[in-house]
Amino acid sequence: ALALVKAGADVTVVSPTLTKALKALAEPATKNPENNPKTAKKGCKSARNSKKDEKSKASGSPEEPLGPGPLHVGPFHVGKIRHIKRNYKFGDAEGYNLIISATDNLGVNRLVHSDAFECGVLLNVADQPGLCDFILPSVVDRGALKVAVSTSGKSPYLAAAMREMLEQSLPEALADFVDILGAVRIKLLKEGANSDKKAEIYEAFVESRMLEWLAEGKRAKINAFLKDKLGPDVTLSKLLKRAKPSRKS
């Protein structure tokens, strides 16, 4: 849920209870549609054919269910998350772009699948690939570097275990290292370096102790390496600054 919110999505959790992690994120809906008979969902087909419902949406009626304000993640406002405290009901899929059913109850999962199919909404069901429109790999995130592990739905537990192994083996400094390599690539492209020159420099960076220097904050070592490989006027701050896209006034 947090990953979706960080991506700017509005997330609704329909469940009688929440995990501790979700409790820290979720806010209760300020108004639940199922408590208001005028806005209660009837299922996608009947809802689409309801002129009254369409009129209410077009006019921005106050009877429309309201969500919470933006969730704060870091210094930014990045999407919203709300909690509807009840069991899933047929028709809940209406109006959403994507649904994840994270329950081990086969009956509930089949209900969600039927509802999502009728509404034309993409669905992922945990541990039941036969009900899925797509699968979610376990992802190790190191800035611009993403490493995904998938068992094609056969064993999410193994995928999660493999992700934990990768989390431990891939240092956090990789995020900064990838940014540096990206800046080096931009510099070489601007200079028109040939393929042999680029391959030589990339290999030197990959085989260097750059990750160690980044982890230990040894900027002097990093700058010395950059000057040796890229030119006497190159420093880390200058390299990264020049790689940023320029803003046109």
C-alpha cells in the first residue's frame, strides 16, 4: 500500500481489521457509501445504468462519499489512503483501476474476482495466480536500481525469502553508485566518446572501490578517481549537477 501511495495513487483498504503497518498509514473514510442508501453501490452494470448516480457524480453532490486528505510520506503529499472497516461487498470494484485481494479466504477472493471482472478492473490475488490478471514480483529497491524476483505465483514465500537475501547482499550505496554511473554516461554521450572508450570507463567504475568509498563517505577518494578517469576538472558535485536536466524559463 505504501508503494502505491508513494507513486501517487489513492488507495482504499476494505477490511474489518488492519495490520500494524497499515494502521500507521490509513485514515478512516470520512463518509462510507454503504452507510448512505442514496450512494450505496449496486454493482458495476446497474451503477453504470443509474441516471441518478450519474447525475450525482456530474453535479459533485455532497452525497458522494468523501476520502481523507493527503497522506504525508516524508515532506511530500503523495496520494491518499483510507480504511473502510467492513467485509468486501459486491460492487466495491466500481470506480477503481486496480485491486489487490490479500486474503486467504477463497470465497472472498472469488467474489472479488467476479466483481473485478464485471467492472473491467485489473486484479491481483495473493497466492492464487489462477485468479490474477497480473503478478507482483518481490522487489529490492536501490534508488534507480530495481531488482525483481518472481516465481510466477508458484511460491510467493520463496520470492520474499530471495528478496531478503538480496536486500542483505546489495548495499544501500548502490543507489548513489547508479546515479554516478548515469551522470558518467550523460557526460560521455555529450563528449561523443566512442564505444571502446565508454566500455573502458564503465568497466573501470564497476571494478573500482566506489561502493566502499560511498558507504564510508570518502569523498576525497571518489573525487580523485573521477579526476583520473574523466578529467582534472571533474568532481562528484560537478558531475551530478551537470547531469541534471536544465530548466527552460
